[in-house]
Amino acid sequence: MNLTISGHHLEVTPAIREYVQNKLERITRHFDHVIDTHVFLAIDNLTEKEKRQKAEINLQVSGKVLHVASAAQDLYAAIDTLMDRLDRQVLKHKSMLQNHNHVAHKRLPDNGEAAAA
């Protein structure tokens, strides 16, 4: 898995990088077919103090890109919310992949109804 962490109006410190990597381990525990990950952290200069810290992630899996964004007063809280949302999306994507393991109609055994008609 390729991991890219970038910041806007923010220096990505080793502590933030390690925190994001530890949180991403939870995602890879559920689904290990992750190809590429881009994490974007930003601080907006808004006049209001609420939800200034933003975190976004693009997670590329085979055939799909999962995008999640979150905002909070604290950057670590925004990352936590981001990972919770991403975890739900990854589990949903994994269940969709598993639900496609059905037998095709042309492979089903014939009951003789077509021959009797």
C-alpha cells in the first residue's frame, strides 16, 4: 500500500504521520487489497472557530476509489471521524464484493420444464 500524507497550511509532523498510519492499520485489518492511499490534512482560516481542521482521504482499491472527508475543531478528532467513516465504507465495499459470488443462471441445473413445454 502506497501512503501519501500532505498538508495545506499545516506541517505534517512525525506524530501526525504515525497517528494516521496507526489508524489505517484498522482499515487494512478488514480489507487488505488497498492499492494506494492519499491523506489530505488542512486548516481553514475561517472566521468561525468551529470545524476548522479538515481531513480527507482517497483510498484506491481494485476497481474503485473510496473518498471520505471530515471536519472538526481538533485535527486528531477529524482523523478519528474520518477513519470511522472510511471503515464503514470499506466494510460495505467488502460485503458487496462477497455478495457477487452467486451461480450464473445458465449454470443452474435444468428441471426439465423447458423440455416439457
